[in-house]
Amino acid sequence: MADLLILTDGAAMAGGHRYEDIEKPGGVWTFVEKPSGPAPAGAVPYKFLASLGDVSKPAPFVYTVELEIAAADLPEIFKWYEEEHLPMLTSCPGCIGGTRYQRLDNGVPNLLAAYRFTSPEVNQTPEWIAARSTPWTERLRGSFRSSRRFVRKLV
């Protein structure tokens, strides 16, 4: 059973929170945490990996980072996220909390990080930029086969 379902067509689902891409109006995703019952057609299922901060309620903004990582590189990526990346990013001003997930349907990208923000500019602060620029981060970027990043607002 999935810990998170994302409906990329913006369809409503009980218990879900809808977020719109602030750069591409109309690009709405519905996030359903701890879903009950069967997943609707087209829903992308994820399992929970880790979280830090307050992830108990929806935030005004969510910054999503999707990564495609080879299976052989996952242990090092998981270590980096747990020991450095997630703690550093969630301690930045304006970041309420963050949660990491792994995709269950073998689709790509296979990893998702969702950071809850108080405002859409949190990922542009000096603290955030510094947290994304550590030597460990720079070394691991070579294992990112692809990445997608979006800031979304609660609608």
C-alpha cells in the first residue's frame, strides 16, 4: 500500500491537498498522504522514506524535487539525504519540513522530496543555496540521471 499518491491531473480525492505549479498555472497535482482504499487510475504511488520538521499539515507552498537515480547509487543517495541534505534544507528559514519518498511502480523519476514552505522564495535564500552546494552534494550530482523541480501553491 502506498504512503503517498500523487494525481498529476489535479483530480480531487478524499483527503488530498491540491497544489498548483506557480510557474505553469493549470499544472495542479493532488497529494494524498496515507490514502485509504484503492488508488485511482493514473495515480503515482510512493512509499515513505523519511521526514524532518512539521509535516503534519499542508503548507502554503510545496517545493518538489524528483530525481532519477540508478539502483546501485541509491544507498549513497539515501545516506546523503539522511545525514546531510534533508537536515540542512529543513533547517533553512521558511522551510517548515520535508519528506522523502520512493516511487513504487518502477516509474521514473524514482525519488521524490517534498519540502513545505511558508513562501515560494525559500529555495532562493542564501541558506538554501549553501545547503545545495556542499562538497558531498556536488559529488553526488553526477548520479542524478534526471531531475525536476517545481514550487507549487496550495489551492
